[in-house]
Amino acid sequence: MKAPYKAIEYIIENAPKFAEAKAQRIYLEEFRKTKKALLMKDALARGIDSAVAQEREAYAHIEYADLLKGLMIAIEKEETLKWMLTAAQMKADIWRSEQASERLGVKTTE
């Protein structure tokens, strides 16, 4: 009887963490565009007139690479939480199915 409640409690406790992780990922995805623009602007200030060259400079910049590493970490965190929450939901669903089978007298395999 405790299994579904533990799964539900897990979902309730971790839903805010998942929301935070997703928000962080989306923020970094959007900030990546801002960072690229700022780095291109910096390249222009350093005398690089070509937009293609500015873009190359922006993508090659260490700050842009660091942002991508942060995005990678945010995505990993979000995906881990997403699948842990999905597993918890599945546990509750399995319990519900087992309970229905038990009420009907159907033998389940383990």
C-alpha cells in the first residue's frame, strides 16, 4: 500500500526541481542567442567587419563554449528528473493495475 504513495510523494517533491531544471535549460538556450550577439558586437568593436567573421569569432569564444557546457549540464539534469518522475508515475500506474487485477482475482506474474 505504501508504494504508490511513495511514488506520488516523490513526484510532488521533485516536480519543482524539474520545473527549475527546465527553466534553466530554456533560459540558457535563449541566452545563447544574446551571448552570440554580444560576442559578435565585441568582434565588430575589434575591427572585424564581416558578419560571417564576427559569427566565427563568437562561436570560437571561450565564454560561448562555457555557456554550451552549462546548457549541457542543464539538459542532463532536466532529463534525469523527467525520467525519474516518469518512473514514479509508472510505479503508481503498475500498483493501480495490480490492485484491479487482485480485486478481480487475476494472478499477476513477477
